[in-house]
Amino acid sequence: MADLSLDALSEQYYDVLKELGNIGAGNATTALAQMLGAKVDMSVPSVKLLEFKDVGDCMGGADQIMAGIYLRMEGDVDGSIMFLTGQKEARYLANKLIMQDKSDDEPFDEMELSALKEIGNIITGSYLNSLATMTNLKMIPSVPYVAVDMAGAILSVPAIEFGLMGDKLLLIENRFSDDVQISGYFILLPDIDGYKKILGSLGIDISMFE
Amino acid sequence: MPEIIKVGMADLNTCKAPDGITTLGLGSCCGIAIRDPVTKIGGLAHIMLPDSTEIRNNNNIPKFADTGIRELVKRMEALGASKSRMVAKLAGGATMFAFQSASNSMHVGERNVAASLKALKELNIRVLSQDTGLNFGRTVIFYPETGDYVIRAVGKPEKII
């Protein structure tokens, strides 16, 4: 059996991810609105399949400072999930949640990092729930981990995991808007068996990957 | 005007002084800078994974420490650099997220550094200095003119190794 390669991604799988992006973002928006106590709108998500060397550019440069929240998942599907957003947006969300008003360029303290973890937790949890409902598979997220650093550095973690399977990184971009517009990127990274399980449970022919 | 050549993730390139070469946001990846001090030809490889023999889908040469470094040296030689004079500097290999679980892929930063050192040793290329590990990203710029390897990190002073 040959290794599953993401580069041989089918149109169908792309559509599945778009749909997941839609439902997941819908749920995440509702959760965000509840948590922040504000009205939050979302736009249609876009799914992107990027070459590693172009990954940084898609977020405005690999040295852009971003906040990344990373969780492992276990259950029927093992793997990891990441939510990424810009420093400005992360600052806005943390401010809103803690009800304070710090400026963009201040470093995040423990309390704020913890708030970011919680936000990441809720957003990724919404996606995971949507996926679990769609596929009827059980996926349990771990506690969240957070890093505020250069986009390239944060993305190197999922990129390396994708790198074990192929030469491209797959991400879902969502835009939420409250008083400000928030761009968030969501990366879903099941391991190789997990991909097969997800596709199989959605009734997609996976023989092309074999 | 000297130019600064950009290298992406899982990518490599060469340059000649006074030009410099850079890669942005090294995380668990490793940035291997090599130069020939006589011809002032330099190169930079941004590798993602330690070993091309560990996985089957391994056609992407710059992605791996072993194949990437070999390819970089080959390309520098093609430009007129001599392998016997080459020296290297290393940066990156951080652990970005503090995972408790000791799964293999989580320590990929450390493994990338170890594999890069091994590949350089096999080619008899001396490693002059390194700034690796810990838990933060690095942007690096390498100048083959002087051999300076400039390292920038968020919220930290610039460093030259």
C-alpha cells in the first residue's frame, strides 16, 4: 500500500472541507458571540492548499506575529488541530474577554495567554464538534497550548506534520466580524489513518489514496 | 545595491557576497547556513524534517536535513565554492508548543538539529556556531561576505553568531 498523499486530494474532499469550514465556523461564531457577549458575523470560509514555501505569505509574511492555539485530538481519529489569528486580533479578543483595554504591541501576560487558550479551545471545539457530527466519529481534544510568535515558526509545527504526508499545507480561512474584522485560520490535521476514517465515514472512495 | 535572497519553508538557495540570504520565521525547522570564506559563496537551507529515509514520500529534496544539505553543498560547488573550505552555522529547531506528551513528532526540532549536525559531519563541514532549541521562532539573515548569521526573535535583542 502506498502512503496516503494529500497532494492527490480529490475535489470531493475539498468540498467536504469547505462544508466543514462552513458548519464549523458557524458554530464557532455562535460560541464566540456568547463568550464575548457581542454580535459576531462571519463570511464564507475559503479552503486553501498551499506549498510550504508560500505558507507565510498567505498570512502577510512569515515574520508576522500571530497567536496560535494548538490541541491534540484523540478518540476514533488521532491528530491535532490549530487555530491561528493575528496579534492584533488576538489582543482584541483577549481584551474583550478580560474586559480591559491594552494596546496592540504589549506582550501577553499569563492571564491573557490563558484567555487566548480558552478562545482557541472554544473555536477548535466547535469545528471538532461539527466534524464529529458529520462523520459520526469520536474526537476528543486535549488541553490547549498557546504560542505567540512569528507565523512561520508557529506554522512549522503543523507544516511538519503535513510534511510527513505530502508537500502542501491545508488550511481553512474564516473571517469573523464584530466591531472589527477578525481573520482566523483553522488547520485540521488527522494522522494518516484518521484521514482515511474521516473520508470513509463520509462515503468517499479512498481507493485512490491506496 | 546588495540583495537579500529569500528562502521559504522546505526550500534552499545560494548567494554570493555582497548579497545576503534570509529565511523568515524558523520554528521547529532548521536553518543551515554554509559559506566558503574564500569565494564568499554562501547558501541557506530551511529544512523541515530530519531524515528522508524515514518516510516514503520523499521527493522534495530541500524538505529533509540529509538530502537538503547535500543538495545545498552541491549547488554551492557548482558556483565555484570548495567543499573543503566550507563552514556552517545553525539556527532553529525550537519546540514551539510545550507538549507534555513525548511523541516523536513533538521533538522534531531537536531531531532536526541532530540530523543537520550529522549530515554536516558526514560531509566534513565544520560547524562554527549554533543558536538552536528553546521555545521561540527565529528569523535569520546570513551574509557570506563576513559569515555573520543574524538572528532575530520576537521580544529579544538581535544576535549575531
